[in-house]
Amino acid sequence: MRPRAILATALALGLLAPAAHAWPASIMQRLARDARRLLPAALSRLLAEREDKIFEAAAHFPVELQRALAADLERGALRAETLAEMQAHLGRVSELMTEKRVSEALVQLGACYRIPADLADPVLSVGAAGYPPGVTREYYAFVEANLAKIPVVLEDRAALQLKPPALPEYWKGVLQRSKQQSHVIGEELFQRGRVVDHRTLDFRNPAFGVGSLSYSRAVNAIAVTWLALWRGLGGDTTRMPVPIEIRPRIPEQPRE
């Protein structure tokens, strides 16, 4: 094959290739592990035992679904067709369970964390224009460097009781909240025509707020998705962990 033909083929393949999920693998894996803390003991243990296979399956999501989801994330709204594809993919978990292929079903259930994680990522819903080169890299480096400072906050206790038919509307809400925060990343990490080094920022920067909220949103969305699917399979939902409620301490006003 001539060099020009090889280049044309490579470009064509590049255009057809689905966009990879944006969260770095290290953060994605931590998201999944933190989400397991919101699950019933039985389900958490079953997923933990298959962690490596789950991560591998999540990295090899169906190409058609990846393309559809990437396009909808870019436009900031989920189409009915994409939601149907997502639900069809999740339906595979039920099929495997019906076929008594329990371990495979659990791996596919676990790998579904890829969908809510992507929906919760504001980078993916920034729009077709995207960010200036280097901004995404610095943002993820900033989030990763500050993971120890990010608390996982329970967004909506009631959402943990959702059933599979309610997931599409829930996912739409997750994407909308992500989209509303996308602009902050570009504004804070690209100033005066230059990309801001993440090492010059700290927890007081608005980008930290976005990263912290996005991380918790992803953890919550993953747990909600897993629980809804598990509930749809008739799985054991007893021994649910009880989140610890932490209220800010308001300092007493000095008496005059």
C-alpha cells in the first residue's frame, strides 16, 4: 500500500474510532471502589471479587454505544436512541443471569459504571469547541493530586432506591449538572492566553469545587446504577450501609 493510502486509511480509522472515556484510569478505578461503599454488603463483595475483570470489560465497551454516548455528551443531551442503546446493553446483564451465567452477569453489571462515570464528567459535556490544548490534562492532574481532600457526599438518599425504568431520567439529570459546570474548568485553567499549571492551584480555586462535586456525583451515579440493576435482578439489598451525616460546626458568636 502506498504511503498516501496508508495515511488516508489511518485518518479514516481515527475518525471512526470512538472517543475514550476522559477520567484517567486511576480515577475511574477509585470511583468504582468508592461507589462500592454505598452498596449492600453482598453486592459490594461480589463486585470486589471480580474487580480486574470489571475494569477490563469497562475498557472494552461496545463501539456503537461509545460513539452514541460520546456524541450526546458533546451536545449536552441524551437522545432517546442512545438511551435505548444504553438500556439494551444493561439488559444483557439480565440475560446472562437468566442463562445462569452468574459470574459473567456480575462482571457486566460492574462494567456498567462506565456510563454514569462519563455522564458525571464535566469535561465530556463542554461542547464541540472543547478546551484549549492542555486544559483537560491539567484539570485531571489537579483532581488526581487532590483526591485525598475530596469527600464523597451522598447527593440523594432516595435515588439509591430507584428501579431500572427510572434510570434514563436520573442519567439525564446527572448530565445536566455536569454540563452546567463545564465552563468553570476552561475559565480557571486557561487565563491570559495560557494554560494554568495545576500545581499553582489549591482547594480554594473554583476548579477544586467542580472536581469535588463531579467526583461525588460520579460515585453516587455509579452506585445508583448498580443498585437499580441489582434490584431489577431481585438481588439482596439488605445490610445497606448507613451514611454518616456530617454537619458543619457553626462557631458561637462572642457575647457583647
